[in-house]
Amino acid sequence: MLTRSRISEMQQKFAKETPAGDIGTEKSSNRYVTLTFDEVLSMCQRYITNVATNAFRRENDPLKRREMTIGYINEFVDSRQSTQSGEYRHLDVEGFDSLSDLKNALIDEITHYGPITKAMEDPSVDEIRANAFDQVFVETEGRSLLLDKQFSDREHMERVISKLLAVSKARLTPKTPMVNARTVEGYRVNATHAEISPYNQPAFIIRKFSKKTITADKLIKLHSFSRNMFKLMSLIPKADLSWITVGPTGGGKTTLNEILVGEINPHSRIITIENPSELRLIRRDGKGRIVNDVLQYESVSDDDDASPATMENLLINAMRQSPHWIGPGELRTPGEFATALRAAQTGHFFFTTLHAEGDAKALLRFMTAYLMVAHEPAELALRNICNAVKFIIYNERLADGTRKVTSISEVIGSDGLIPLVNQIYTFDFIDAEEDEQTQEVKRIIGRHRRVGCISEETQRQMLKSGIRRNRFEFLVHPPGGQETEEYDI
């Protein structure tokens, strides 16, 4: 481990073996010291500490502070360059033949995230998971892959975790062994302390979100859903019909909700509450002016005593702000379920996401959570929930990495403790294609199929909302045997 005395010793040795008069001469070519990257990293960090200005120390904006740090790193490396060709006569670092490579490595390590920097910047990477310093995985296109770069040791990994948590001003300690935070890029990160690991290793997972807007057209081309399925889904928000998007983690629920919320009338006021905020709902016209009435909040976790801005409290507050639509990012606690139902029963429409294994199971999970805080018969609770929720969309990630809407169901009521759902679309699983050598799943073979038609009540609501009959006429009659789903635009 490097200490201040060790760094000072290296600097003194460096200065003695490279006289000023020999800079750039052939005589000095055999007088430089070969250092490891960790040694140079420590020297660079000490250099920044010594030369940093008061403005740098007072800077609170993490992006501006990062830019200033990069400038100091470039100064540090350039001050040890002795030729214009980029070769080192004063500084030789193991594994680096290029000045620019050394700079990039120092920048990645000091201002970014070391071995996971490229994965953080790669738009095709959805998740980064580290189970230990030498067990780092990334998820891309629905598949988990071992990252080709790993952390050098546990301390290295802990330094990077500190950077990931820094913008949220959170610290991972034995007394706070689990932390939820956001990176400077806005990604969700959960980290755990080494003390709660049987292998004495810290861990973290980073959930990224795409910086590019994913359109319905793109998802149709990817066969996530058919053209007619999207016609139905786009009519749900237009007709002021509350919906829940259901599915497992990583199924694409938030992305789908973002697309559907874009179909809401821009004059309808929308309030969303998320933790963290991921939905990008602001719409602008050709002149850059905002055209939709959207207010977005970011809640804190229930165990955060520093702020009252929990999901439940923000839901209560949102009802006092004249919303047409309320969108909690995900309902988790019984109080959140109860408050969301209360909002739906007092003239507000809502959309949210749930983790469940199907449409009926989603309604039963809603009821179970609600009854933990409500004092009313279960049959009445389920009836109220089924009156509030009009559609359930099931979205999941399949074994081949693709994401598909595998079910769209209309909620038509309840019979005692049995929710009554009318499935309109489903996905038929036909077969799986495997790699002959590895037996890895290459493709799930199946097809979307319409299996039902919308109820008369939903038809009336669509007409009441000003939707022409010819826009939903194809959903009124039972599906024919020759009906097929198309994926062209």
C-alpha cells in the first residue's frame, strides 16, 4: 500500500535520476524510473491535492468538478513529458506506451469509474453488476456477460463505489451496509458493504436508462408488440382509462409507460412520483416551447428520516394539485397502494407499475397490500380496485433477451374474491431455438394473437372521450381464424 512517505521517496528518486540538464537528451534515456500504474495514480492524486485552487475545492457541481480534475490530470502528465513525440523520458509506466493512453487511464480512474467506465458510457449496456472485485458482469440486449476488465482488489472497488455514491452524498459503512443512490449520470445504484458478505466483499448494481428516446415504431419493428396491439394501447390513455404495467424486473415496464403517457392529451395535467425519476415526459413544439402540463417529483425511501418526501406523502400532496393523471413510478408499500386507490376513487386517473406474474395476480397483489392498512371486507376492496384499474399490460423479458408485451387485458369487475379479466391479446410460445454446441437459447419462437374483444363499457368510454369508432372497430368483434398481427409501420 502506498503511503505519503513512499510517494515522497519516489518523487525524490525521480528527481535525482533525471537531472534538468539531461531532459530530452539521449543520455537521460536510461535514467527514468519504471513505475506501476497505481504508483503514478497516487502521485497524480497528490499532485491534484497540492495544486488545486480554492475554486476547485468550493465547486459543488460534479460535472464541472470533473472537467477541472481532467485539466489537472493533463497538467500532471504533460509536466513529465520530455519529448514532443509523446514518449516518456521522465516517466515510464508499466503497460503504457502512449501518453494519451496514460491520460485516459488516469481520467477513468480518478474522475470516472475505473474498469467499468466504458460500460457506463456504452448505451447498449443496461446493467452493471459487481459481486466482488473480480466478478463484474454487464447486461446487454438481455444477456449477462462477464466484463473483460475487473477491479484490481477490494480497495479499488470500494474507491469506485464511493464515487458512484458521491453525488447523492451517501456513504457505505458497517452501520449503513445498504445504500440506494444515484450516480452523476442519473443511474440507479444499490451498494452493499463487505461486512454483510460471507466472502468479505462489497457489491453493487447499476441500473442504467437509455438517454435516447425509444419510440413505439422501434419496438414494433423489434416485435415487442404488433401494430394493432399498439393501436389498442395508445387508445387506453386517450380514453382516460387507468392502467397498470406488470412484469418482472428488467422487462421494460418504465419504457412502455413512457410511450403510453405520451399518448395522453397534452392539456391533461400529469403528476408523476418516482424513485429515482426516469420518465421523460416533457414535450416541445417545433419552436422549443413546452406543450404538455407535466409536474414530476422524486421521492425518498420510507426509511429516510431526513425528508418527508416519501412516495405516499407525495401521492397525498399530488391530489391537492389538480391533476388529471397521477403516475407513481412503482407501488411498493401498503400505504402507497391505499393512497393510489383513493386517488382513483376521487376523480383522478392513474398509471403505475407492479411486479407480478400475470393480470389477475396483479389485482390480487394490489388487494393484499391494500388490506394491510384498510379495514373493509376483502370482496369490497377487490371490487373497488377492479373499478379503478381498467387495463393491465404484461411486459416481460424472454430467455433470448427480447422484451415483449405478452398480454393485454381489460378489467371488467370481480366475482367475490375472483378478479374478472378479459384478455384481448396474448403471446403464444411455440418453440425455442438453441445453439447446437452450447445449448444457449438463441430465439424464442412465438406469435402475438388477439383472443378477445373490448367490452361495451370500454367502447362507450372511448366514444365519450372523442375517439372515432373506426379507430377501435377492429377490437369490437371476436377475432377471426385468419387474423394475423403485423409489425410493419
